[in-house]
Amino acid sequence: MPYEQADQARRRAKKIACKNGRTTKQLTLFLSGWLLIFTSIPPEVIDTQTIQALYRARWQVELSIKRMKSLLNIDQLRAKKNSVLAEVYLYGKLLYAAVLEQRLNQRFVGDKELGLSQTRMLTPWRVLQQVSCEMQSALLMLFPANPAQSEAYWRSIKERPRRRKLQTLPDEIYQLVQLCGIM
């Protein structure tokens, strides 16, 4: 690393060690001046600067996965683990994420602040959230609620059968509440 960055990394390592009540090892201080990236690609194929650039771009992939988990709940599947239905849910969510990315690229084509080829001024986090809301609204407009399917709808969202009954208000309280016009 350049001397300034290495010196800053050494100071950060000393500060962390001091905060935790330890002294910094000489090996830690020495390695603070290096960026260690292990790869199986020989240096004749790709030079070190390209490998560093690829490593930094890898972080963008990690952030993309984090956005999909946070905004699209891609990690929350309504099926048992390792089941065929879980696989279908995952493919559906990935397809939805791909459609959102496509819509994002169409809507903000040529926007220099979102690209990865130059210094960015913002992350696609809020923009993706906005496009997701728009897409959900569009899907709801394409497939409006059908009154003929209301019975099937209620059946699909009901609680599963349980031993314990769902709690309700006692009849006397319910009648009192109705008299007062609260519900």
C-alpha cells in the first residue's frame, strides 16, 4: 500500500489494540502495510492491479445481495428448507430482482451517479426501493382482486389449525364496545 494508507492502517490497528487493552504485535504492524489477496490465477494471466480492481468490485456484489435481502426479502421463503417449493420461491424472487434491475437500468439509463465505472454519488439502495414499490403497484393493477376468488383468498390466508383457539373478546365486552361505537 502507499505509505500514507499503510501508516493510517497501522494507527488504526494500534488504536483497536489499545481500546481492547492489548499491545500491537510487530507482525500486525508489518502486515498493515500490505493488501493481501490470495488467488489461484497466475500473474502472467492477470496483473495485480486488475486483481485488486476485481476484488473491489466483488464488494459491490456483496452489497447487491444485501440489498436483495433487505428490500426484496429474498432470504425469507415461505417453504421448508431444501424443498422444491423453496426452490420455486427463490427462483421467483430472483426473477423479480432481475426484472427490477432491468427496470432500474431502463429508467435511469445513462445516469452517471449509479454506474460502477466512475466515482458514484449515491448507492442504488433508495432508487431500487422506489422501483420496487412502483413494480408492486403495477402488478397489483394488472391483477386486481377478483370478487369471485374471495373465498379462496380467505382460505389461503387463514391460520393453520391449532389446539389453542384464537383469542376473542368476551360477548359482554363485545356488545359494550358495539354500543359505544368504538368498532
